[in-house]
Amino acid sequence: MTMRERSRDARRPHAVPLRHGRLTKSHPLLGLLRILGISAAVVAVAAASVGGIAVWDVASSIKPGIHLAALPGQTEAPPQIGAIEGGVNLLLAGTDTRTGQGGAFSSKSELASSSGAGNNDVTMLLHIAADHKSATVVSFPRDLMVPVPSCPRPGGGSYGATSGAMFNSTLARGGLSCVVLTVEKMTGLQIPYAAMVSFDGVTGMSDAIGGVDVCVATAIKDPYTGLNLPAGTQNIVGSTALAFLRTRHGVADGSDLGRISNQQVFMSALARKVTSGGVLSNPIQLYSLAKAAVKNMQLSDTLTNPTTMVEIGLAIKTIGLGNMVFLQYPTGSDPSNPNRVVPISSAAKVLNAALVADQPIQLSGKVGRAAVEDPNAVVPPVPSPTGSPTETPGATDTAVPPANAAVVLPSSITGQTAAQQTCTKGNR
């Protein structure tokens, strides 16, 4: 069986060993996305860019060779690799575990909050269309009440299905495989790729990309994560990036839904940075980012090959920012518990059908509750049909309508495209 054939099979990601610890409200989880999440895709660009970009450097054990590209008549030969064939469904889960995170997370109280596998307080699904002309990143609220199917136990056997459980308990319940199975049940999609990132992974990935410039509309102060950002454009990197992606009390209404919106502001900014920098057009840079990602993420067995990871990253190259959509799975208040949410069935049905049919989508609702349009946004010029030497290589900044008609989602589904320049609003 060839490498490409292996990457297409429907194997489940290997489950993560189970050890459960409860998450206290004072420690809401991180979020990344990490794209290229479009990574593979982002960094899923974290998120649409992180996922794809997440692959290890297989050449790390090879001694540096003699560089000949600078000699007369010599050119540097890039790796002979192209975008993956067909569509991609990749799930990225952020765990809140304190186990092995060190520093402030090594105290007794922190470890009591969440240890072992931890909870998947951040879960994102990256869908890249088969024609590589559109991509969607769906964020699932941690407080979402959903049916959970039977999940395999790491040591053998299985956990029984349940008609209703909090979505962020699925990682602790049955590892990464259980998160995948639950999202498959919710959406009707088959998800062959998955990755899990922890607190230190978010910090490491943000360092690898040199940080992301985000717009802060009003100051953000969150004593729970230690985040204190003034209004204005801020470069978010390292531990600050972790705090920014984890903050819940510091943005909008202090809810997890506000945090998802805040993460979408970050991811769209990340997508614009990766695209404008030509990263997706440079296989060598993709391998470098892949090395950082594999070092900081736990990957399904279908993602451990560097070729597969870079192929996924390259599939994002031709997608315009206007066709990269970040959205929140449609939810409404749980009538039996004001601290929980439940799916809006009618809206979810439209979204799921579009994803399964591999149709591009178009938002009709508002941006997330923690986001506002950037009043100082600069609208990029539309590239000329014949091209121009001054154009940035790679994906364009404007939406190019795919060949098949886009599905307009119900207004109850919030989110934004990567082309939309938004700012995060604090709640103080």
C-alpha cells in the first residue's frame, strides 16, 4: 500500500490514555487552532494553517550538506511534493491538562483542576473542499450537550454510548478517538485526521510562527489567565498567546462562546499572516513549521508522516482568504440548564449537509460576540486577471467564487472569513 493510499484510509486516530480530572470554572481552556490546522491547515489556519503545517522534520538527524545554490549556475531544488488529492477533514482538540506542563501549572491545585488526558475545552474541525477552493473551520463549544457514541477504551473494550453528555468530557472519556467519533456523529462526516495540543504546545507553536498581530478594540483584563492587554494592535506570542486564546472572563460576556469568537479573531489574523508571508508556497518553510508542530502536538497515526502533513498544508495555498470561513457550531441555551447549550437542529442540519456535500458556505449572520469589525481595516487591492509582478504569491485576499454555488447558512450561525479584519472587545 502506498503512502497516499494509507493517508486515505479510514483508520481512527489512536486513543489517548485515559485519566480524568475535572475542569474548574476558573480555568477555561486554551484554544488554538493552531490552522495550519489549516495547520493542517492553522496554526488550523492555527486552524486553517496549523494542522497541515504540523509535521515533523525527518531530516533532523541528517548532517547539514554543502550549500551550492549560491554558486554560478546553481539553483535550489525544492522538495518534489504537491497538495494532497481530494478533500480533507481534520480535527484539532486542545486539552486543558496540567500534567507535564510545568511552571505555574505544576502546583497541587492546578493538577487537581485537570490532569491525565484532560478535557477538550477547545475543539475545531477543519474541512478543506476536494477542489481546494474553500475551507471551513468549525468550533464546537465546550459546554455543548450532545449524544456521545460508544468509544474504545485505551486498554481494550469500550465505553458505552450516552444520550447526553458535555462535549468537553469526550477527551477524558475515551481519548482523541472519542472526540472524533462524537463529531462524526454530529456532522455526518468521516474524519481520518486528528491532533491534540496542550498548553505548552500552544506556546511553542506561537513562538514558531513569530507571533500574530491582533486588533484589540477595548482593553482586556483577565485575572484568571493573567492577561492584560491595552487597546490597539498587539503582537501575541508565547505565554501571552496562550492567555489570549484561553481567556473567557476577559472578553465579551465572559462565556465560552465569547472565547470562541476571540479565537476566530486570532485565527483570521494568523491566516492573513501566513498567506501574505508566502509560507504556503514554500515547502521548506512548511517542513520547518511541521517540525515545531509535531514537537508540540500529539498526532493521529494518519498524520505522523511528514509528506501527508505538508500535502495538507499545500492544499490551502490556492484558497483565497474570503473562502476561508471560521464559524461556531450553531447552539442555543439549554432549557434544562442555563450554563449549558444545545444544538440548533435546523441550522446544524444546513451546515452538516453542506459539509457532507462538500459545498462552499457563505455566512449571513454576525461576527462572534467578542468581535467587532476593525474600523481601520485596509481593503487589499483585487489582483488583475493577468497578474502583476507586485502581487503577493499564493492565495489572494479576495473571495473567488467556487465553481459550485455556495450554501448560505442561517443567520443563527456566527463567524467570519479570514479576509474580514476584526478586533477583540474586552468586557471591561
